[in-house]
Amino acid sequence: MTQIPVYYSDRLGSFDFGPEHPFRGSRFKKFIKLLDKAEILHKCNLISPIQAIDDDLLLAHNLDYLNLVAKLRETGGWLTMDTPVTAGSNDAQRLVSGSGLQACKLLLDGNEKIAHTFGGLHHAGADYGEGFCHYNDVAIAAKSLTERRGLERVMIVDTDAHQGNGTMDIFYHDPQVLFISIHQDPHTLYPGKGFVWETGSDEGEGFTVNIPMPPFSGNKQYARAINEIINPIAREFKPQFCIRNGGSDPFYADELTMLGLDYDGLYMVSNMVREIAMETSGNLLDMMLSGYGDLVIYGWLAQFCGVNNLDVNYKSFSPPPPHRHSSSSENTLDRATESMLTALKRELGQYWTCF
Ligand SMILES: [Zn+2]
């Protein structure tokens, strides 16, 4: 068996916004230690990332914005209240962006089918940064495939709890990149975007798909949404390359969100995306970055096992799961999901024959 490529360096630890901020850089090293404890690390090939250069960043961002970020890096400052630009966090985001490019090249040119980066900076747009993100590594990777390698159909599946507004904006007019985001209902969570009627525009009409899940949605509702929306649309689109923007924040105990996946749910979602990718493009670049609280790395472990189909008892390496607080019954969630899916299929039916 070939080793699983994982783009990692201790330098990622400088992706840290300080003790008062929910995003801390200690998560990366802790996760590598957890992979070791779970006896997975020896199956991985840790590859050192190389920083993206300005030419790479220009794939997704405009020059004025890059100049602004460069200036803030020197002087110190904030893109938004929750998104400081420090030298350390900025260098680390260049590393994250560079690793996405390296992974794309590896999957296109090598024998590997799956690669992992610690990425998913999906809140940065062409001329803005927010939500802890300076550069959009997801968009940079996808653009490298269409603009540098001539691919015509790239699919991004964003399963982070927050909608990927930056990625959506960058590809809103682009029919070559199918962007599918499954996230917590934007009425109830930042960035307040990703409604069913946001489906792309101009030539890109129909190539943006938003699946807003009711708060507290758990494994059952997610399985249904993936089976009824992502699966058929991926088969109709026939991507040449698949990118998954994952992360632990759809976990029910996440401190910033209100979704309902447990560890098995995080495994399931990742395993379903794996299956779709393997049966369509035959490759998958998997990115993980998000999650807030002490349990982030355990959610990552479940996802890593799901993406690679590893037969590992991932829960046995996690602390006992906390008590679940949910204000919605399964019946209420089923009805809310049904009504969202009906509305979404009505929108998508204008563009896709599978609906
Ligand atoms: Zn998130």
C-alpha cells in the first residue's frame, strides 16, 4: 500500500491569533501526535509545504488586495475584527496555499489518488479577507487546475459548518468549477450567505449549489442531503478533479456552531465524499482546518479515517463525548430538511436533469 500524502510542517503552528482567539496554531502538531497514537502516522508520507508566491495568490486574488495584506503584515493590523494579519499567521497561510498547489500537482502527475492539506481558507474572496482567512487556498488550488493545467470540470465540496462565501464569490460566474457547500442555515450563522437560491450567475448559473442545513442537523439529515443532492449532481457534472473543504466545526460540541454531527457523522460525511470522488474523478484533495474547542483534532481523526476508508476505532482515541444539547426533535429536523431539499431541488431543476 502506498503511503497517504499529508502536507505538514511544524511551521504551520504560527497560524495562531493569540490566546483570546478561537483559532490556535497548536492543533496541527497535536493532530500529528494523535495520528501517531492511533497508529496511522506510519501509513502517512509527511511532505513539507512550500509557501505560495504572489503569482500563485494572484490566481484567486487581485493585486490591490495582496498589496493591502502585505502592508498589514509589516505594520500589523486587521482585515476584519476577528482576522488579524501577523507575520506568523500570514506566513502560515502562504504555506497552506502552497501545499494545496503541491497536492494538485501530485494528484495530477503521480500515482496517488488522495492527498491531505491543512487548508480550507474559504472566507477570503478576490479582494477581501475575513473569517480568519487571508488567502483562499481552496480557490487557488482550483484555479491552478483550470488556468494552469487546462482542466474543464473541477468540483469543490465544502462540508465546513460555515458557508464558503469567499470560494463562492470567486467562482460565482465560472461554469468550470462546481461549488457545492453544505452548511448551517445562514439565518443562524456567519457568514449569513449560502441560501438555496444562490445558484451562480451568467455562464456560472447552476454551478453554485448551497445546502443550508437546519440547526442541530445530525448524521441522518446529512446522509439524506448528500445522497439526494451532492451524489446525483456530481455524477451529472463528471468532475475531473475533486476538492473537499472539510473541518471539525459541524461537530455537535463545536463551540462556534450549532450542528449535530457526532464522530461517526464526521466519518460518514467524509467517507461519502470519498466514494463520490473515487467514482467520478478518481482523485480527492482533502483539506481540514476548522473546528473550535478542545475536541477539534478528534473530529479531524474521524474525517481522516473516513476519507481513507481506514478501519480504525477512532472514537477510542477521543475523550468521552460531551452531553448533547439539542432543542430540535428528530421529527422536526426531518421535516425542516425535507422542506429545504424540496426548495433546493426546485432551484437546481432549472439546470440539472437529475432533479
Ligand atoms: Zn467553519
